[in-house]
Amino acid sequence: MTNVLAGRVALLRPLAAALLLVAVPAAASAQSWPRILEGDELTRVVPSSFYFEGQSAPTQMRNAAAVQLGASRFAMAGLVDTSGYSSEVRAKYAGFLITDSPITVGGARLPTGAYGFGFGAGGWMNVMDLGGRRVLSVRTRRDAGLQRPRPLMMTQARAGVRLYAGREWVLLSAR
């Protein structure tokens, strides 16, 4: 009986080793999401220009940010040079928000797509389709304790990432 048991254990060892070889790399490569992109990763996903209301404007790469929300899920935002736009468009449009999967912005659902956005007076962020029609408006929060605010940036948050415009921010989350 002991020889039979020893034979079965000997047969199971290669199987166990093979399963371990498959499981360890998978666990090691597991990422924690969301993950803010930087450097070359950021420049690979953020477009160099953006189309809005019949015009294209260059992206201000120093004021662009992107987040990886899952294995192949990204969201990005960037300010654009709106100097060629009319004052009416500049008043509502500061940059773009692109997501390749549904997300929430300040608690409101935003479908997959490319959008323009602006932070308005009174603590609101407005998100518009490419034709300039408002898709949603959400309340912003103010972070008075933020050291060195930038015109646009993302930081880690417990339930997603904070998209900042100066000290004003909204929470972006995967859906």
C-alpha cells in the first residue's frame, strides 16, 4: 500500500511543479489598479493634439495625465492650447478627457469616448461631447492643503484617482 501511495505522490510532483511555475509569474505580474502613468508610458497613450468643436489644438504635455484602470483600460486628460479658439469656446473648454471604458467622474457615469472639459466658476466641472454639447456637470472639491498645485494632474485616491485643475478636483473611478 505504501508503494502505491509513493508512486502516486511521485506522479503528482511534476504536475504540482508545473502548476507552481504557471501560478507564480501570474501572481508576480498582477498589478494594483489604478496606476498613474509617467514618462514614456504617459507619452505613448496621450495624444499630441485634440479635436473639439471643429478645431484641433496641441496638447500641453506638461499638463497631461493618464491612469491605467485595469489590464487594458486607460483614462487620460490633458490641457490644450486654446489660443486659436474663440473666447466663447475658451471660456468653457480647457482640455480633453478620453476613456476606453466606462468610468465615473465625480460620481456620475461617463461612457467610453473622447470629451472636452472645463472647470467652471462656482466649483463645477463640465464635460462635453466633441461638438460642445454638455454631457455632464459635477461638483468639484477644493484641496486647500495641496502643496504646489499644477494646472492639471492626477493623484492616487482610495476609490480611484483625483483629477486636479489647480486645487479643484474630481474623483475618477473605474466602473
